[in-house]
Amino acid sequence: MLLGNYNDCKVLEELPQGFYVETEDGNDRVLLPKTKAPKDLNIGDKINLFIYLDNEARPIATTQKAKACANEFAVLRVKDVNDIGAFLDWGLDKDLILPYSNQLENEELQKNDTCVVRVFIDEKSGRLSSTEYLRKYFDRDVSELKEGMEVSLIAYDFQEERCIDFVINKRWTGRLYCDPVATGLHIGDFCNGYIHSINEESLITLSLSPIGFDALVDKHKEALLKALKDNNGFLPFSDNSSPEEIRKNFGMSKKGFKKLAGKLWKQGVVELSPEGIKLQKK
């Protein structure tokens, strides 16, 4: 049985409270409550179920979809807070605990806050838990990563006026040297980025724009021109636009947007003004 994960199971027995299922390895019988079972489920059927522990630390199965499995990174919302810690919404009836001892020292999580955590099985209690202390869980083998590679990022640590640390492809960590405010990003935000460099100690430096200006233009030029054509040749974005607006609408940094707009202006493709960017008439 894989606790905190999805298991292929076979239905063995039906009871008033639900179904007993057997995990694929044949070593465990687990209850699937009737309220979480498909209406057409029958004895002998095979079904994929998420298994976790109920309030009495008994394994229980569900068809609900967890937002993360054990040994994965996840971005989760704080559903409640009490004297034990924060309780996170991870898609199941039973919330995921984030104990105070596993919360970052420089923050005090409140209801509806977003946090980036690692889901794990606590060795002492055997229960599923989570932590905001992520660094020991990152993969140190970066041989699969190459400079210039596009990657998926989750922002998890902001260092004022200096840099942002990201989870890379839910497996590695890397750092973007920047003014954090100017990026328009917040804890738990997802975005795409690029591997800028990897040093001899396997430390990864990131970029939010393709490496090299030509790569930046190639990636975003057609998308910007299409957006202009779809909006009657005008978009209300300029130097006065916020980094958040630029990233939300174009998936790139404000610095990258300004470089691209400037390049298109020099080519005579667009006109620039404080009000926005306008497609030149041919």
C-alpha cells in the first residue's frame, strides 16, 4: 500500500458503510466509504484510489483527487488555523496539517493564505504532514537540466530587494537575481522560466526570459502581433503598466516586454505612446 498516494485496488466486499478493497500487492484491505464510491461499483471491479489516514489513524480510500501526493511539492491554501498549526486544503475531506514547527519563522500564516509545502509521511506518527522547509528535499542531481532550457517554476522564497527562489519542475531549486517587487510575483505563483546557468556546485541561476535577445523576440513576437490584430491594432500597455499586468497578459517580464516593443518600433511595425502600443498601418 502506498500511503498518501494513488493505488490500484480490487473490490472485495460490500458492507453498509462502504466497500473493502484490496491493494494491488494483496497485502492490505482498506475501506472505501460508500459516500466516496462510484454508484455503479461492484465486487470484483478494479479502481484507482487515493489512500490516507482518517482521524483515528486508520487507512481509508477515496475517489477524491488530492492536490499532491506524499513526497511532492505543492501550492496549497490555508483553510484554517488553530493552536496546533495550519490546516491546508489539498482536495480531501480531511485537511493536511502544517505544524507550527514546520512553518517558516518569519511568517504567521492566516486563513486563505497561500503556501508552498512538501508533503511527507512523518516518521514518528506515520501520519501525512507538510513542511515549508523545502531545501533538503530538492534533487541535487541536475544532469537533466541544460542552460537555456525552458522550465516550470513555483516561487517559494523572496529575499527583499535581492532575489527569488523557485521550485523547478517540482524537483529542483534555482534562484532568480532581481528586484522581487518588479517581477509582480508572489509566494506560490506559477510561471515559466529558463535555466540561465549551472555552476560547478550545481547551483542554478534562472531567467524569466529566453536566454539571448533573439530568443526572446522569437518566442513572443508572433503572440504580441496576434494580440494587436485581435484588438483592432491597439493594446493599452506601456511603460506605465505594472509588471503584474504585463506578466498576466503576455507571460513575460516587463523588462522583456519593453525590449520586444522597442525592437518592433525600430522595425517600423508598431507605434509606442504613454497610452499603449499601436500596430503601424501598412
